[in-house]
Amino acid sequence: MAAEHQSIITSLEHPCSPFSPEYSSDLPPSQTPTNTTNEKRKVTTNNPAEKTKKARVSLTALQKKEICECLETDKTLKQKDIAAEYGISKQTVSNIVKAKEQWLKIGSGMDLTSSKHARKATFEDIEEAMKIWVKIYYLLMEKVLVFAKEFEVSDKFLASTGWAKNFKRRDNLKSYKKRGESGSVDMNEIPRFRKQLQDIIKDYEPKDVFNCDETALYWMLEPNRTLACGPVKGKKKSKD
């Protein structure tokens, strides 16, 4: 029996044996014996749930308004084209179009770059009146109480600092500095003055020509800042 075992071991170690290291090393990789007993097999699956989910795109109110305006102005534009451009589903575009009246009517002065919803004001009449009236900020809190009394909601309405902050945010009201006096310029005089200016600076190098506004102290001047939905042109000021 020992001789038989020795014979088997000798045959396994023989250079011509397929289990011999010398034999295996001379074979091409495709013919080299491999041990697949403990090798893990890769299993592929077509289960959609295991595939990478598409990132959800959340549009701002401004983007939703733009979508509605595009479809209104270009009747040849298809919803699937809009969906591809914004990276959203066709159903999302359809839902936006169904609510287009809501998105198209929101004011151009609103801050829509980050807002994702067109929130309706609780006291619309008061805020509409405030938009017409509001000129300078320090009177806002006093005037809103007058409007609340006129609309008979003074017992429900609280003119808090938080309300004033949200009111300005909803309508994108910010403090802007009124620059120069371009709002008082006679547009018909521009060509004549342009020619006159060229005659004045013709003997100077461009690097020596500067544009600056007058600077002085006038005690009767109105404030140079105001509350508005966008930049405001200044008017000619009192020089007293």
C-alpha cells in the first residue's frame, strides 16, 4: 500500500503531469489548470431597483416661470424638449404647465432665484397697498398699521419685524443708492453734449480723462437711498 501511494505522489510530481508546476508554467493562460472550488462568481442582475437612481432635480420658481413663458411664446416647442433641457421628466413639465397661471402671474420684482414655491400672502390687500405706498423704510411700520385698520384686520394682523422682513423678501424690496442725476437728463441734449465733450478732451490722453460725480454737502438734500425692487435713477437735487 505504501508503494502504491509513493507511485501516485511520484506521478503527480512528474514534469509531464498537468498538476506539476513545471507543466503548468509552460501552458498558455487559457489552458493552465485553475482551482475554481472557492472562486466567487460575479452575478449580474437586471433589477431596476439595484441600478443607480437618477438625481432629483428641484426647479426654482424662476425656472418654472421660464418654462411656461417658453411654451407660450414658441408653440412648436415640445414638452419632451423642455424636459431634456432642464433634466426633468416629461410629467414634471406637464405638472408645471397645468399650473402655468400660478407661475406666469408672479411678479417680476420677486426674488425667484432661490424660491421654489409661489407663496401667496396672507393679507394680500394690505401688501398691495404697501407696494404702491412704500417709499422710505422708516415709515413702513407706522403706515402698515394704518392699512390694517382700513382693511379691518388690525385685531388679527401683527406688524412685527418678522412680517416686515418677509414682506420685503417676497417682493424683493431692497435698499438702493440713487446714483447721479441721470434721471433728470434731457435725452435730446445728449448728442450735442457728446460733441461738446469731445472738443473739451481732444487735447488730453485717454489715461488723463476721468469720470466723477460732484461731491459737496447740501443740508436740504433728500436721502440718496430708497426702498425699491431694482436700481433707481437719481433726480436733480436741491443745492441748498
